Amino acid sequence: MEKTDVDQLVRAVKSGDKAGYGTIVAGYQQEIFRYCFHMLGQLQEAEDVTQDVFVKGLERLEQYREGTSFRAWLYKMAYHECLNKLKRRQIYNRILGLFVTT
């Protein structure tokens, strides 16, 4: 998506046009999903994290500074969401390992 288009959509969403966020999601969803899948290696987790990124993006849209890269802002959120998922997976595997007898 063009930066000017994204900035216009972000302004519209901040002004109350929530439908404009659907256009933003459509423009970046596949790209963010591929990134998450690359980091996580699991389809379902990548889909879940991608959805979480866009939900949090809408919730935190007021924090986005116009004039900066919206794409980079999304990728930063995706990166942190993937790291959180990997940490939870590691903790789960450790706990599971306590109950598995060898």
C-alpha cells in the first residue's frame, strides 16, 4: 500500500471510520502472516498471531505517529507477538516435560 493511502486511512479510522481499518488489514494481512509463519513455523499459530496483531493495531492506533512507517509499526507488533508466542510455547513444553516419564 502507498504511504499516502495508509496515512489517509489511519486518519479516517482515528476519526471513527472503523471500516477503513478493513482496507488496511486487507493490504497487509498476507505479508504479516508470512512473517509470522516464518518466525513460528506453525500455520495455526501464525494465523492466530496475525489476527492478534491487527486487533492490537486497531486498539493501539492512537499510538501510531503519522509520518512514520505504518508497515514498520505493524512488523514491530508482529515481531513482539511472535516472541511472546515462542516464549509461551517454550514454557508449555517445559511444563509438559515435567509430566512425561522417560
